[in-house]
Amino acid sequence: MKCSKCDTELIGDNLICAHCGAEIQIVPDFEPELEESISEALLNVVDELNPDAMAASEVADAAPPKVRLIAWLNVENMRSLLGKWKLQLITVLLATLILIVAIIVVGHIVRDNSAPYQIGLAAKYAVAGDYENAIYAMEKADALRPGDFSLRFTLAEYYYQNNDPDGAVRVLLPMLNTSAYTWAEQDKCYERIIEIWSERGDFADIADLLICSRDADLIAQYQHYLSAAPSFSEASGTFDEDFRLILSADPGGRILYSLDGKDPDVNSIVYTGPITFTPGDYSVAAVFENEYGILSDVVTHVYFIEEKKAAPPQISLDSGLYVEAAKIIVDIPPGSTVYYSTDKSIPDEDGRQYMGPINMPLGISEFNFIAIYESGLESEVVTRNYEYRLPGGIGHEEAAENVLRAQISRGQVLDESGKAVDGDGYYLYVTESPVEISGQGLYYMVIEYYKEGDARPEKTGHIYAAHSITGEAVHLVHDDEGQLVAVVL
């Protein structure tokens, strides 16, 4: 601050100038022009508030503003002026109050429709443990800011904390499999849903959720909640009664199965080892139940089980005509003994046992072979029919024909049909095995049968033969020493 006289800067709070000694004037000098201006302004205000009173004033309009203002300010006019100001003041106060109320109401409306405010309000309720109101506020925020992952995930947590896990899942499920959220955000939702369902033991729902996700990484992460179908050691087919079916599956659970094709359940047969069968038809349906009680898909295979057939012996030579010496060799199945017969009978353990290669006999022969196992199981009978004919000699059928013709020549038989001379029957001549006659050569032995009507042919007791080379028919008889001798017919 400076001195108004000498323009010297004043020091401190001194009221006298140290330079010139002049007194410092705090109140400015009176200015008449300013006073007139103020009086004029006040008269204008009075005229606006009470024009009638001002017009009735006894002071002429030409009087100075100060004189006119003093003349007007009598008691009556002051009372009127105060009444006007009071009404105006009340009006202004009411308007101001209404404006303030409106501002407050609008502010509340704006605030209530603000997502950040509702989020903050929900957080306060949550801290106080009032999750009902926290959910209400957060749902309003979700409506104001849809698609906000953090907001919706927190809303789900409020539901969970309010003992409403179903509500939490209802919030989280729509956030899956949508482009509105990132894979990381969706994985977080999957993880929370699985945690909630796992706590409640809803393992089947977890399995369905994983399957529907089609997310290989997610499925691999929670593979233990899924149940893979069991494997069968053999596909559908036909087997003998030695067949044993093996089922396998992941550890940590059990296999349930049925034999009638019905879908197995927790009350079905529990698999404990290889399944054996008796002859019949079976539709085996199996399912795997993991440690969480989740059932896999059902797998079904159909099996036709036949009575076990023992492997038959294998014969080296097929049936047929042979003109050179040959050996019959039998391949014996493991665990069995082979027996055979040459008289058209079914071989058994009382018959001849095959011990090694058999020389094929000359002429026509029939061999029947059977394999009998240690368990008592018998194979089917294998039959072979051979005709071994020497080069240049007669055949099997020719031997019987030569004997028949010789008998006709002797008058024992009427014709080639074998009609008997002294009866209504017929003679039949059947070539059997060859026989060596000492000093006379090799003959085909021919047995004579007699048949009458429908009766079964019976042997007559006469044995004939035909020389294997010349075909000459002879009658075979025993000499005194019991040896066969050929007598020409």
C-alpha cells in the first residue's frame, strides 16, 4: 500500500507515512457524484417496487435524487416496501427450495441409473453380508452395463454366497459358448460351474457339460469326471463253449453288464473276470461306472455259442483209386488219441489205436478214424474209401462179377440179378479185402449173402474169391491145417 501524498510504499500496519508524515486515510473521500448515482439507483428500485407511492410524493420530480429518496422514505412507505419485499423473498425462497428438491431428485435418478454406483452399492451390501440387496443392486448394474464379464461373474458369486448355487449357475451358463466373452473368461465360468456342481455331487451334470462343450482341452482337464465305455476282447461272432469274453475299462470304477441285451444299471451284474458261456445266443451289453457314479455309453455285442467240437484227426490221403502202394498217415490233434476201424463200424477206445503209418490194402477198403480227448470229448468220425488196384489186374467190382458169372455157370444162380435156383430169394456177392493164398497168389475175397423179400441180407457162410491178376473165380475153403485153399469153380 502506498501513501496518497508522496506515493511512498508504506511499511507494516503504520497509519502515518514515515516519509511525509501524512495520515493514512482508510475510508475514501466522499464523492458527491457517486452518492447521486447510488441515490438514483435506489429510486429506480423503489419506483419498480411501489410506483404509486413514489408518484404521490410531494417532492417534485425535478428535485435531486437524494432529496426525492429522503422524502419518500416515510414510515408508511417503508411498511409498504417491506411487505412487497417479504412476498418477493418468500417467492424466491420457495422457487429455490423447489429447484433444490428437483436437483436432489434428478441427482438420485441419475445416480440410481449409474452402473458404477450400483456396483459400489452392491459391494457395500456384500461386505455387510446382505446378499439379497447386493444381488438386487448388481442385477440393476448388469441391466445398465450388459456383457460386463467381471460384473456378471461377481453377481454369480453373490448368488452363491446367498446359498443359491442354482442361481449362480443360471448366471454363468449363458456366458458359455458365446463370442461375447473370451476363451479365458469362459474357462473361468466352466471352472466355477464344475466347482459348484462337484460340491453338490451333480457329477452327471458335469459330464454332460463337458461333452456339450466339445472343447478337447477342457475335456482333457476334467477327464476324471467322464466315463469311457468298456472294451470287449472279441467282437460279435460265433464261438464254441470254450469262449471266454474279457471286458476292460479305465481304473477307478466298475463294469456292469447284462446277457440279455438290456441296458445295464447299478443293479446289473458286476464284472469280476472273464465271462464264460454255455451253448446258446447271448447279447452282452456293458457299461462303465466311474468313481463319481457316472455311467458311460452302453456297448453291445452279440455272441452265438455252439457246443464245443473236438478237432478231428487229419488224414494224409483222400478217398480214391490208387495204383501204387501208399501209406495212410494220420495227424493226431494235441491231447487226443486216434482210433480207427476197417469194418464200417464207429471206432472207439476198444478199437484199434493208430500207432503209425498204415499200408493201404489192395482192393477196396473203408477206414473210419476218430480222435478221443483226455476230457472224454470225441471228434466227428472221418471216413476214407480207397481202392488199391495193381497195374494190369482186375478191379474190385470185377472180382464180384466174376464170382457171380461162375455161379451162374455152375447152375447155382439163375441170372445176373442173383436169383436163387431153389427159392424166391437172391444171392449177393460183395468184394471185401484182398487175401494172400499161400503158393497161389493174391485174391480179392468175395462174401456171399442171401436176401429174401424185405429181410436183411445174411451171410451164407460161403467165401469166394477172384484172382487179382487173372480174375479167375474160386471157392475158398480151409484145409486140414486150417489154411485157406483156393478151389476153382
